[in-house]
Amino acid sequence: MENKTNKRILISCGVILVIACICLGVVIVSGIGVSFIWPLQASQEEAQVTPTATSQEPGDEDLPTPSSTLPEELADLLYEIETQVIEIRGLDISESVDRTLISPAELETIVVEDFFTEYSDEDARQDVAVLSLLGLLPDEFNLKSFYQDLYSEQIAGFYDDEIEEIYVVQGETFGGNEKLTYAHEFTHVLQDQAYDLSDGLGLNEESCEEDSERCAAVQALIEGDATKTELLWFQSHATFRDYRDIQEFFSNFSSPILDAAPPYMAADLGFPYEKGLAFIEYLYEQNGFDAVDRAYQNNPVSTEQILHPEKYPDDEPAPVTLPDLTAILGEGWTLFDQNVMGEWYTFLILNKGFEEAYRLPDETASEAAAGWGGDAYAFYQNSTSGEALFVMDAIWDTTEDAKEFADAFEAYASQRWEATEGETNGIPTWSDPSSTTLLKLDGNRTLWLLATDRETIAPVLDQFE
């Protein structure tokens, strides 16, 4: 999952998706956790701003004047939101950023020609081979095309930290949804200037290839932070009209691409916003944004810490090292990917298979993955035969946690594979026409092997005796 996961992480950094806006819409419309006491009276509501031709930008001696030109009324509004977000978040801005409004058609061009320009058809083909072996995608799924369509539908705005520019997808007016998006994206500007998203926090390709699990945790930190900030902005500064905009958007919105997405993909897209917000809320309750800022100095390092904030920062993953299996696999085999699966993706495998029959109940899968203590996985492929092998060696917090996962895996395997076909070195083995799998339980450790050819399993298992 290295290619897919890392590219998805890097593409998503600094982005707010419509799926996140919908989650916020539920919070805002239902009033969960938010006290709607606006400083403005109904008679004082501002008119919605309609983006038109360019004009001058506002300037201020404390806040650098952005270099892009926008309609004066809109520029004034953005400047006002920026100053409000700075006050809420408590971070300073040292350099101005450009602000660009784009249409949905322009967004689609950016997604195709920028976001996925380095994601080749071969990358997508290999990722599908991996994800289909794990039961998360059907065979022959057109992953690259789906990603392009999905991000074109889902992106509401993004911050490009390389050129320091905010993009907001605009409607006919700059109303409540656009204001929320801008508050979120401007928070990313503050984060970048205070902590350096790419180099300081390690959200870059090289670092994420080395540890995609850590990158997923840091992404949840920054997106949860931005989501908390925009909610606080809405609580303090939104008007009744903004609230009605959110209600109208929430009631009328449709997302056919997301609705057709494989279940794991939809859940994974929402992870940094939903789970990241819960993580930030946990910190915020301790000491406001001071506690959040300390997390930027001592980053979360696993999705386990995001899912269970009480485990942050002390419960770090146990290191796991896999042997190089290339020699015993033989001619034509190469290592395609190796990294850390983490608690979140372990849950997704058990709970979000593309076939409903594969899926364990939410509670069962969640409890089975919750005892995760560390892992290492590897994917091997045979370029000649097309065969594939997946290996995952995991350490669990306790022997009871390992047994709980093994029991859940047995239920999962019994649902996904057609039958149990005897044993391999004394370990129950499941098979169907396309693959064979087994799980070895040893104290607080489990070894999961999954191969397209059953004959591959036994010699690999011998390497872990």
C-alpha cells in the first residue's frame, strides 16, 4: 500500500473534502457540541458576496497584504476571516499567501494535471493488485480514474504549501460553506508557517514512504486542528445566513462518486477529519490550543494514538522487522511494498471489504484491532507468473489481545474464503480459487500470510519458525 497510501496522504494534506463538510454540517445543523450564539443580530446580517472582477486587497501593518487581487468586498471578507482565525488559533502569520477562487471545472483540471500527474497507470495497477488481495477492491478496478473523479467531486478547497496559495472552490456566492472552507484552509497556512508541514512535520514523499503510519497520524493532527478551528470560527463569527447556507447545502447535496466508492475508501477519506477532530478535542479539553501546539512539538506516531488519545504520547508502536523473502521465493519475485499497517487499516480490512459478506461488525472489528501494538507488512509480486504474497507480522499489547484478533480473523476468514482446506505446518488454512491464507498465533504475536498460490505459503512460514 506504499504507493497508494502515501500518495493519498500527500494529496490530502491541506485539503478539505466535501465529506468533511458534510460531517461538519451534521455537527452544525444538529448543534452537537456547538453553542450557536452569534455576535450579530438578524438585522445585521451581511449580504452574501458574489465573486466578480478583480480589485485591490486590504492591507494592514500587522498582517502582510496578499499579492493576489480579488474583488474589494470579497478581499475585505477574507481578511476579516483571517484575523478572526488568527485570534482563535493563537498562531501568527509571517508571510502573506495568495488566495484563488476556482470553479469545479478548474478543480477537475488541477486534480488530473497536478495531483495525479506522477501517479502512473502502472502504479494504479499494482495498487489494485495489493488492495484486491486484501479484499478491499474488486479485481480490475480502475483506481486512477476513480481517484480523479472522487477528488474532483470532493475537494472544497486546499492549501498548496509549495507555492503558499489557498484555493477555494466557489459557488455562485461566497456564503457559509465557502467561509468555513476558508477558515479551515487559512488554519493550514498558520500551521505551515509555524511548524512547516513538509520538512518540519515530515509530510513529504520520502518521509511517508519510510513510515506511512506516522504520516497518517500527523495528517489527522493537522486536519483535526483545522476542523476544530473552523468550528470555533463558526460558533463565534457566523451569521444566521451562514447557518442557513449550511442547512441548505446539507439538505441538497449529493455525491454519486463517493456513494459508489469502495467502503474502505470512503471511511479512509474521513479518517483525518473525524478521528483527527476527536483527537484534538481530547487535547483541547486539557489546556486549549496550548495542548494542541505541544502535539506539534511531539507528534503522534500512529493511528492507534489518534483513535485512542489517552495512549498519546507514551504508547509508541513496537518495532517489527521482517526477513527478506526474495531468495526463498525464487526467480521473478520482487518486493513491491513494505511498511506498517497500523490499527486503522487493520480495522478497515476486517470491516470494510468490498464484498459485504467479508465484513465483520463494527464493534467486533474495532475491538479486534484495538489491541494493536506494532507491525510490519510486506507485499511481494512475481512479474512472470503474476503471483502475489502478503505477509504481516504483528505484536499485540497482550496475549489476550492477540487471541481476540486471532478469533476475529478466524470469523473473517471463514466468511471470505470458501472453505478450510486442512492445515499448513499444523495451522488451519483457508482457500478459494484465487488465494490461500492462514494466521499463526504465538503468544502476543500473530503472523498473517496470504498468497495467490498455496504452494508459496509453507516455505515462507518456515522462515518465521
